[in-house]
Amino acid sequence: MATATAASTLSWLHSFGGTQNETTKVRDRNRDFVVFAQKKTRKIRKVILKEDVEHVGKKGELLDVKAGYFRNYLLPMGKAQIVTPVLLKEMKMEEERIEAEKQRVKEEAKQLALMFETVGAFKVKRKGGKNKQIFGSVTAQDLVDIIKAQLQRDVDKRIVSLPEIRETGEYIAELKLHPEVTARVRVNVFAN
């Protein structure tokens, strides 16, 4: 009977994921006892940060943190919350919305770049000196003013990149409309 009990206890142990390596049989006066060791578990919580936490992560980041750190610091300070399936679904929807917005902005920038490039050349008049020299130089603000006059589009002068223009001729200016979209426009400078 003792061996039947030990065998049933071992099968019970196996049903919980235990193995014989973790078990020890102890014999004590006609009784078999099965002793098994429990592994020390590391208590980890999956959390999402609600704000930036120094040396931990940025807002919206999914992290594994120790349970005590979450319970004693992150939760009371309102810096994180436990990840749930509903929260994961909301995060995924928000990421998709943000990605769609980024794509829309990029497409608008591409259309604007195409419009700027198909206009042809923007003409800039300056007082001329000897040979091809002009008085003063053509600046980014000059190009912005011409674009506003011709196309009724407001352009920030900080996105305009011009070569140094001190003579008459044709030049290429770049308008950085988006981190991935740059419009190249021609600028014709001529003297009065």
C-alpha cells in the first residue's frame, strides 16, 4: 500500500509540473512521504509607464519591473499601471492612429513638394552692379516672401536651405517639408 500511495503522490506531483529530480522520498515507519522543494520565484509585474521615469523608461513603454518597486513606488506616485488585455488593445489602437497621422502628414508634405517643384523657377529681382554682381544677397526670407506672393502658402524660413547668392543666375534651394520629404526649387536671380 505504501508504494501505491507514493506512486499516486508522484503522479499528483507530475500533474503540477514537478519532476522526480525535485522530489525526495522519506520513509518513516511504514509511511512514505514525498517532499518536494519549491523554487524561489521572482515576482515580476508587467507595467506600462504613464510618464517618463529616470533610469527606468519613457512614457508609454511596456516594462517588466519587480513587484515591490511597482507596489511601493510606481503605483502610489501614479507613474505606472499594470498591463491588462484591454489596456494593450487601447495602446495598439493609439499606436495605429498615431502611425496613420504620421503617414497623412508625410503624404501632405509630398504633395506640397510636388507643387513647389512643378511651379518652375521663382524669380528674384535685385539691383545689379558690375558683371553679374548684385547688391546684397538673396536670403531665405526673400524666398519665403516670393512663395507667399505666388502660391499663397506660408512657409517657415527655417526649413529653407539656400546657397550663398551674390550673383545673378539660377540656383537650387531646398525646402525641408518633412524629415523624409525635401522639395528642390529653382531660384532665378536677375538684376534690374
